[in-house]
Amino acid sequence: MGCPEISTDLDCEEARLIIEPFFFEMRHVFVEEAGLSRCRKTRLYCAPWMHDTERHFAACRDDGLVVVVAPELAELPVETVVAILAHEFGHATDYLYPAEFALDRDRKARRRRRVEADDVQWARWAKAWTRRDDDLVEVTADAVAEFATGNRIGYLGPCQLQAFDRGRARPQGLR
């Protein structure tokens, strides 16, 4: 069974009004509960071109300041919407706090701070952070989302969409 196409009759304004409360709640979790205050700057935009594949409902700009959602995101189950937004805030955090999150052996995010290392060590971490492949960037977003929310991101269904505390780890090469 392939990934079914999700469609909507909602325009971006209508979809944004549905998605926005979940976005604000997830931003609250990252900023207020996890102490990631730079995420306060992250904004939500809706664009019809975002849904360019059957499983592509949201993305984060690589400066962490913008999460763009497709109007079709509003048609997904609430728990999927929230997990997708958590993943995108994981990206936003990773970009807003470059090289501060590392993965341990269990693929859990660990936050490192500049006081933990001298300038040479920090420069090594920053250089390695810029050289990550797409799979590591995606796995890091999931790990940061778990760090902030306390819920593991898994992937379910024929579209392999994000879910909290269910599903398998992100398949390698999933775009």
C-alpha cells in the first residue's frame, strides 16, 4: 500500500487558523518548559507549494526562524500535526543553537554549552555540525524534539509520518 494523497479545500488562511494553536502550544513547550528561548522567534507560515510530495507537510527554514506548513497539514489527525510540529521545532532549535546538541549512543540529544569546552573544541564541534548529512540532521531534529517534549518521535503508516511514542525510528533516506 502506497502513501495516499491528502488533499484539502482549505486555503492557507483557513489552514493556518486550524494549525496555529498547535504551533503556539509547541512553541510554548520548547520555550517555557524546555528553556529554549531562541525558539520564541520562530514563526509559522502556510504555503500551498509545501505539499510537494505525499508525505511533505511542513519544513523549517535553516535559520530556525520560520516553519512553513502546507494547508493539507490541517487535514491530518491532531496527534500527527503535533508530532510534525515538534519535529520542525526540533529543527528550529538545532539551527538556533548551532552545535549545542549532540547525539549520544542511544540517539538521545544531549545539550552541550560553551563552558564545557575551550574554543578549539567548540570549533571542532561547530565544524562537524556543518558537515552533517541529511539523515543526521533529521535524526537530530527528532532527538531535540524528544529532549524538549519528553516524547519520542516515531514514524507510522504508509507515509511514514511522525508520531509520539509510537512507530519506528526514522528510516534512513526518508525525505
